[in-house]
Amino acid sequence: MPDERILLVTGTDGPGIEEAARAAVRHLTGDNPPAESLEIFRERLDLSPVELLTGATQAILSPPFLGGDKTVWLHLDGGFPTEGAAKGRAENAAAALRRLAEALDAGLPASISLVLSGTQDRKTPLQRLPAAVEKAGGRVRLLNRPEFGNFGWERDMAAIIRRRAAEKKMDLPEDVVEYLLDILGTDTGRLSAELEKLLCHAGGPGQPVTLANAQAVCLGDGEANDWTLLDALRTRNHQLIWAELGSRLAREKDPDSAVLRLLGLLSREFSAMLQLQVFAQTRGLRSARDAEFAIGRLTPEEKAALLRKGFTFLGMNSFPLKKLMPSLGTWSGRDLVRLIPAVRDAWWAVVSGAASDKRTVLESVLLQLKA
């Protein structure tokens, strides 16, 4: 079994990592620990990364002055020198991380517990710590935020919603999970606040939660998002498509990057729509309701065979699959065969740098929706 005194919580889900680390520290120290039993090391403007790491390393090697147990929480989140930083600063931070790893390898005093937390990507030094923690017998917990538009993001986000709810002793029915997925997308930062509101409205931990509870207090933030834009696309609501696009891009810090992402979403969505069209035609299905019923009756073996044949839309979560169904009555196969190459060419023009005005490229594709 892993040594529960040593825990690393990392990944790309910053809010989830913070919440999980706080819960781990609270489990080790209690709700109101005495000052000498907890030392927290978190980045500050007056503290360099090397000073932060050095201080934490010294803390885990020093038992409490008055005896007893001590927990050290080292929060490493951004601000660390990476490949683009000055060579000296990057090397110093890397050396400080090595000293921390060596301290773990040598073994912690019996009275010391260590919680490490922070986001991680390929460019940060934090990627070196998981191996050191596992070698020391500790536990590594990886929490990643789903990327909107990637295959399976709905399933992954729904799993995060269920897990975070379970941690608050909330048992969410499927329709509540789907509702939260609809208003949050992949915004894990808002999830905790929405669950707290829902918990209070339902009457506290262990109380049944209903869709009515969620609709009463979890109203979203009123901002347009990619999910609502895709809803407008599926129902071929041209006025709403343009309104959502304008609102979405107006709020983006990097509109060019948003255009590229939206073109990717359009490509995947049109592909899924075309697969649904072919599925329905080959089975003589006349309506979205018929298609949804037929998909629900597929055996696991039949679904696996269809997935191997390229009907990847069948691998969607039940909620986005249901959202896809209206496209069967609003889009024709001829439309989709025409639009898929247009989106592909637009995406290539943006990603290759051939287009100087990326928004215009996206808008030119959307203009073709009415053709």
C-alpha cells in the first residue's frame, strides 16, 4: 500500500488539485490544527522558487520542536523557471527539486507528512516529482481537466462532477449531472461553488438532490460558450449561431486561438452528424426519435462492431448523443458532404498561417450554412 503520509496531487485541473490537496491536509491535521503542526509553502512575490523549495525541504527534515506530528504542504503552481527562462534560474530550480527528491528518497521522519500539489505540463519542473514520490512509496493522484471538443470530454467531465459531488456526500442523479455538464462545460473552477449551492438548497449532505434543485440555483453565468454555439448549430438556428459567435469571440483573450478551436469543433460536429445520417439511412430510420431508440437497443457487441466501422459518434456520452439527435431533421447528407471539406480547408488556412484574418475565415464557413 502507498505511504499515505506522502501525497502528490497534480495534473491540469487547477481548481480540482487545490480542493483535493486541501482535503488531504485537513484529513491529516484536522479542521483547526495548532500552528506548529502545519507548515504551508506557497508561492509569493517576495519568495523565489528556489527559496520556496529549499524551505519546504528543510521543513520535512525537521521534526516539530515540541514533538508530535507535523504536515508540510508544498504548493507548486506556476511561476517556476521553464525552458524559456534564464538558464541560471532554471538550473537552480531544477537543483532545488533534486534536493527535495533526494530527501524523499532518504525517507521522511516518522512524525512528518508531506502533501505536494500543483498543475503540471511538459515544460514545468514539476513533472520530475511523480517518479520521486512513487519511489519513496507515496501516492500520486493525477487530476486532469477535460479539453472541450476532445473526444470523450463529456464523459470525463461528468466523472469529475460525480467524484466531486461524492466527496461532499452528494448522490447526483443522471439528469442533474447532465444539467451541470450543460451549464459548466469543462469549467472545473465553478464546479465547487455550484455543488455548494446545490447542497444547501437540497438540505445538506445525504439529502436527495433533484433537477428542480439544480435549475433553481445553478443558473450559469450568462456568458455564451462553445456548448450553446454547438446547440445552435445542431438545430440550424442561423440567428443564434451568429449571436453566439459574436458574444463568444468578444470575450476571448485570444480570438485567433478561439477561431482555430471553433473550426475544430465544427469539423468534429459535422463528422458526427454525417455518421448519424448514414446510420439512420442504412437502417431506414425516419426521425431523431427512431434513431435514438435504435441506438439505445444496440447490444455492446453491435456497438463495438459499428465503432470499428467508423461510427465513432456512438462512443459519445448519452447526453451529447441526445443533443446530436435534432441534427437528423435539420441537416441533409448532401449539406454535410459539402461542408466538411469547407471546414477542413478553413482550418488548414488558419493553422498554416495562410489566412491573415482568421475570424473572416470562420465567418465565411458559417455563411455557407445557408447555401
